[in-house]
Amino acid sequence: MINQIIKNCEDEEIQFLNEIQPFGYLIGIHKNSHQIEFYSQNIDELFQISAENVLNQDINQLYNFELDFDEVLNLDQGEFCRTHLKINSKTYHLTSYHFDELIYLELEELIILENRLAYYNFSEQILYSKSIDATWDRLISSIKKLINYDRVMLYKFLEDGSGVVIAEEIDNGLDSYLGLRFPEFDIPKQARQLYLEKKSRLVADVNSNRISLIATNHQKINLMYSSVRALSPIHLQYLRNANCAASFSISIVINEKLWGIVACQNSEPKFIPNQVRLQTELLTRQARLTYVNFKATERLKFQNYFNETAIKLKENLLTEENLQQSMNNNLKEVLNLTKANGIALVNFDDVFVEGETPDKHEILRIKEWAFKRNSARLFTSNTFYLDYGQELNLSPNSAGVMFCFLNQTYEHFIIWFKKEQVQTLNWAGEPNKIKHVEIVDGDEILSFSPRTSFKIWQENIKNKSFIWLDKEKYVAKEVIKLIIETLHLQSFKIHSLYEQLKEINDELDSFSYTVSHDLRTPLSVMKLNCQMIQRTLEHDEIKSDRLKSVIDEIDRMTQMMQDLLALSKAKKSEIVLSIIETKPIIEKIVHDVLLYYKTNDTQVVIEEVHNVLGDKTMFYEVFLNIIGNAIKYSSQAEHPIIKIWSELNEEEVIFKVKDNGIGIKQEDYNKMFKLFSRMSNTGNISGNGVGLSIAHRMMDRMNGGISFESKVGEGTTFILTFKKI
């Protein structure tokens, strides 16, 4: 069996190669003892001494650098102390800094150029640039004139890690890289990290000899901040493949992220003096600040526009009674704040759209997918169609999505869409690593080498949308905050209205209780008087019938008063939960109701019923209403039959009362338990629409439930749930 060992440039510790380039010298001393911990092998050229015995010497025994070491140690990491000194009649540029436990002393021969006027002119031109593009063009032009390399280009990093050349100056005869892309692996992760820490890097000659570092105990020396550090052999090969004999680069860092690189290439070896390298760094910083100022101005303009739109949107949201209608009316304004193609607002299963969007069913499928992922934060993707198109049966209009739920119950959902954008990308060479396989001692050594071609290679991109910009994500988050704030305010309003209605309802209950209670006696007196008068009119049939209708109305009013009183008691009376023996109570109710309605042909079958935990009085009232309704509304059937039984589950006793009466129309379902509501098919069957309201309220008080199943012409089944004993 062959074991596979993978060697990749991403694994290379490029800051620990323990080698420098021959144009410089490097010494490392301990920050406390000042003893030499390492040195470059070429210092014998500098001090004309034998280097073998240098380690562990005090630095002053080698040379008196006249440095204030406390000043160096007070520098922040990545800061440098620079000065000039003369050694053996030659003047050198000395850069000193500290890292970990070491102080680094870095020397280069001092070369002074009389180019300060040109440098100041370049700086001024960059400072007064009229646009972002002009800023970068002037930077590239200025650096090209300062270092006189064949190619100077600005390489900007993209969201996916690749880079694109956005500005360039080249000598005649060279192929242009302007607009071409470079793959992410051209600059591996550890190299990008170094660019964040050390802002410039020079390779004066890709084929020059490398100078080793001699260190105590052969320790690895971190050369992260070194200007003379030798570069990775892999990178040097990359430069040779690109026909470069010298390279110089300056990083551009914005908001602590590597934004881009000024990359300079020359076909011949070429050293850049320290003075000029510092000038290019300063010009790059100047350009970066100018760019940041332009972007800040753009952001300010956009922020002002967004704030104006947001204020109008908030006003509209708060003045409209209906949030979803308000959002629907303002979707266009929200869409215009982004470069999205369409937007949709989902309220439960209602979908409101603006712009180019998929159909309603596709939007609801995406919402369901987001719900299953429990996606509470803003989700963005420009490859949604590519990643989930088959699974969710998506259209190209869903190539890119940005969405979020607007509440914790996942009822409200907002989503932006970007449709598929077919693109042709031009790469500087095919963006693939070159793979090499070698068998060594039974192991398969898999290694990768740099690309050898930089000729234009085209890639066709399908099934993706344009990426979601930071500005668009900001807009989405702020709009979502605004909607959530509106939902909270409306929720507060609803709660306040609920409390007011509750108070009014309590007052009405008290009023109905008082009226119902107080009217019973006058109604009884009226009925008694009417009956006494009726006896005197036995021979006057017309007057007697009229008086009978008055008595019937008094009975109807009395029954209504009793029902209202029962309804009020159902809310106000104390609940006493106890074990109820249900069968004898149900049997008595059936007997009494059959006598009341004077029906002899109605069959009531009481099957197995279980005891429950509840309030005895309320249990009686509930079943009196339910059984009474069942007998009353099935009385017109050819063979009326009522069945009563109960079932058990783990926590509940479920009673069912089934009749074969007239049934309930579907359009009446929502009125079933409303006060004074009667079904549309009851005809001449008497009733006041209070009984089921009483039953519903009492079941609520007993922490039970009431529901029904019904079919017109076949009957109704009421389902009552009680706590299990």
C-alpha cells in the first residue's frame, strides 16, 4: 500500500526559512542581555571579523551601534526605529525593531537619491485626485517612475479570495494584465498574513545566492518584519515562470483587512534602495487614505439617502393600521436601496412581491427551507440556485438570495432576489495548480508547483448571481430592524387595546349579571299576571292566543336572562376541581332534556364514559348545553340518535357527543362559539346563540377544550377534553 503525502505551498512556513537576501545584513540580540542570538552569515563582510565566535557575545563587543534599546523596546509591534551609521568608511541604513524576546538589527548600504521634489509632486497629485480611479492610476504611475520597473499594477482582492488587476502601467512589448483575475492560491494564506504585518517586500534578484542565519541551538528565527528576508523557493519559481527577475510589492490594508497589493515586476534583477521603498510605502498609504476618504464620502451620501428613505418608511409603517399592507406599499422603495432584482414579503402564507421574483410557491419553499435551518440571522448567498436549485425546484431568479425572519414565531419573512448572471471571467492563465507525483520509499509524494502560463484563459460562469455587497447587507439589516421595531410597537398597541377591551368586557359582564339577575323577578311577575288574565279569557280565543304569545316571549326572555347569568357565572365563579362521576350526571341530563323537548322517538346511547377532574357545576352546564343542542337539532331526522362516549390518552379524557342532525355549514364554523351567533341552516328551530358560548367559556375555565366535526345533512360531533384523574 502506498501512503500519500501531500506537500502544498500553504503549509510552508515562509517566515521561518532562516535565510536573507545578499543586499542586507541581519543580527538578533536578546532584549534583556543584548547577547547575540543569531546573525546572517555575511556579517564578516561588514565587520571584517571571523563569524564563528559571534554567538552569545554582547552586541557592543561586536560593534557599538549607539542605540537606545529602551526606545526600541517601547515601539509597538510592527513599528521601526531608523537611523544611519558608518562602518569601515561605508554608510549603512539601520532598521531596528523588536519581536518576542529579540531585538532585530537590519542593515543595508545607504543609497541617497535626489528625488525628493519628484516624491512631493507625486504625493500632491495623489492627494488632490478627483476620483477613486484617478487615485489608483496616479499611485501606479508614481511608483513606476520612482522604481522604473517594467510592470507596476494594482491587484485588488475579491470576496472569493481571488484577485483582479484594476490599474496598470507597463513598458512597451509586455502583455497587459489589466482586468485579468488571479486565483486565490497564487498568494497563499500565510503570505497574506505577512502582508498584513509587513507592508512591503523586495526580491532584488530571484536567482541570487541566499544567506543563511546562524542561530543559537539552531532555532527558527521569525523574519515576519524583516525587509531582507529571503522569499520562498516556490514563490521565486512563480516569478521565474512569469519572466520576472525582480519583484517588489506593497500591501494595502483597510479596516485591518488585506484590500490589495501594488505588485511590481522587472525582467532584469534590480535593487530598490531603502529610501525609495519607504517613499513608495508612504505614497501607497497616501493613496489608501485618499481612497478611504472617497469611500467615506460615498457612504455619507448613501447614508443620508438611506436615512431619508428609512424615515419615510417608518412613518408609513407606523401610520398604516395593517403592517403587511404598509410594507407592500413600500416594497419598491426598499428594493431601490439595493441592487437586487426583486423583493418579497411573506406574512404567514400571503406573499407580496416587487420587481423580478420567483412565483409564490417557490418563495414559500425557500421560507420553509429557512425555517428548517432555524435561520434567525441574515442569510446571503449568490450560489443559492447552484447549491439548492435541484432540492427546492428553484428557478434562475433565485440564483442569489438574501433573507431573514422578522419575528421569533417565523411568521413574517423578507427576502431579496438576484437573478442568474452569466459571466465570462478572464484569468491570467488557467487557475489550476500543477501537480507532481513521486514515489519515495513506498510513499507517494504529491506536490504542487506554481503555474507556468499567464496567457488569458476564459471561464464561463453560470447559475450564480452577482455577490451581495456590504452596502446591501447593511440596508437589509437596517430595514429588518425597522420592521421589527414597528412590529414591537404594534404589538404594544394591540396589548394596550387588549387591556382596554378586557376592562370593558369585565364591565359588560358585571352589567349583564346585574341585569339578568334583577330582571328575573319582574319577568316572573309579568308571566304570572298574564296567566291570571288568560284564565278570564277562556271564551275569547283571539285575545287568549295573543296573551299566550306574550307569555311565550316572556319565557324566551327569561331563558335568555338565565343563559346570560350562566355565562357571567362561567367567568366570575370560583373553580373547584374534584373527581366527577360522569355517568349519573350525564344520565340525569339526558332524562331531563328528553322530557323538556317532549321527544319520545330520539334514541340516546350512553356508551363507556370515564370519570374526569373538573368543576361539577360547570361540567353539568357544559353537557346540558351540548346534549340539549344534539337532541334539538337532530329531532327532525327520521330516526334521531345521539351517541355519548369517552376515550383516554396519556394525559386527557376525551368525550364525544355525536348526533345525526342537520349539521353545520362550513361558512358558519367561525361563528360556532360566538355570543348570540346562530347557524344559517337552523330555520325555525328555537335558540338564542348563547349555549355554546357558555360551554366554551366553562371549558376554558376548567383548562379543557371544546371542538367539533360536522357535515351538513349528516350531523355533528362535539369533542370535549378534560384532565385525566
